[in-house]
Amino acid sequence: MKIVVAPDSFKGSLTAIEVSDAIEKGIREVFPEAEIIKIPMADGGDGTVQCLVNATGGKILEEKVIGPLGNEVWAFYGILGDRKTAIVEMAAASGLTLVPENKRDPLITTTYGTGQLIKAALNQGCRKMIIGIGGSATNDGGAGMVQALGTKLLDKDGEEIGFGGGELKKIVKIDISCMDKRLSDIKVLAASDVNNPLCGPQGASRIYGPQKGATPEIIEELDESLAYFAELIKRDLHKDIKDIPGAGAAGGLGASLIAFLN
């Protein structure tokens, strides 16, 4: 008997590899002679890096980055077996599992660490990147990510805004003149299992805000802030990303991948 075990992760508890091992153990108790083929799956969230690295014979590298709450954390990214493609799992640097439940607040959580992982992959010579955008603790529209990559999001005094979705309405100008020039020479693919737009009833804030700690009042504030950020992107970058399917993935990180890295 041949049995293929191909699970995704169990969110917040087990990785896809751990689920595969547990299922194999259960099968062996009933069918000890079975041929079991384990193929852990991923959808862009937790476990994506490990699955693709294992499947291609790649490697995982660790990097100290700014976590979602602004403190330093150890994160990781992968380089696939072709030695040219990086796989970045935003959850590793900006994920919900990095934030204790009593500290979840999408007004302050940031994707800055995700941008640092992308930069680390650039430093390794990677010129193609797969960005897994699931499992986020953030709702900053990817603002932190682009700041880490050199974009300046400036307030009325010409100073850079702080971290979090609550800072977006302070932006009066987007300056990409100092953005990492290497980004223009790479191909970026977003791995996501959702097609939510950035704003509105099915947008990032209303659908995913509650699990990140947002109250109804905060959800409204975040939705308005993302809409404002989208208008600035349209004005300064000439890209209309507000209603693109998937722009709302990972608290709007999808929108910034489209606007700044596409």
C-alpha cells in the first residue's frame, strides 16, 4: 500500500513537516508495512520556506531583524537549490506568532523585518524572490518593508514616519530615490492564498484585523489609513493598487509588493 501525506501547517500549532510526521506515525500503527510518501505543503504562510527548501535541496539562513513589535528577533529565509532564488516567509519576521496575544495591535506592528530579509537575500546574490505573504501580525500596507528597502515615507516636517498602520495618515510624500537599486533587476513573485483587495468590506483590515487585535474602531481607522496610502501611491508612483485582488494579503503587504517591487 502506498499512501501520500500532503498536509499544510496547522496554524499556530504545528508546521506542515510536523503534521506529516504525526500522520505518518498514526498510519504506521495501523499499516506498519505501508509505503508512505510525505510531501509537506505550504500556502505562503508558516512553513513555506522549509517546504520549498526541502523540495529543492536548498538551504536556510538566519538573520537578526526588527520584529513586528519593533524589537530585534531572529528570523530566516531560504535559498532554493538553484542558488539563485530566495524564498522569504514574511511570517518569519513579521508574523502573528511573534506577538503575544495580549500585545497584538496592528496600529503599531510593522513589516520592517520582512524588508530586511529581502535585503539579506539581495546581499546573497539572489535575483529572483518568492515572498510568502501569510500569517502576518501587521496592517501597515507594507510600509515597514519598503522603509527597510530604502523608501522614505515622509511626514509634513520631512521626517520619516514611525512603525505601524496607525502612522500611515501622517505620510505626505513617498520618496523612492534612495530605494535599493538592485530591486529593479530582480523578479519578485508573491505567494498568497487569498485575493482580498486592500480596502473595503473584503479588505485587509475588516477581514483580518480582528485576529491581529483590532477593535471595530481600530478596523475603521486602519481601513481609512490603507485607502489613504493607496491614494498616495497612485499620486506619487502612478500605480492604482487599491482594488487589485491580493493587494490586501498580509495586512496590505501585497499592495506594496505590487507598487514598489513590480
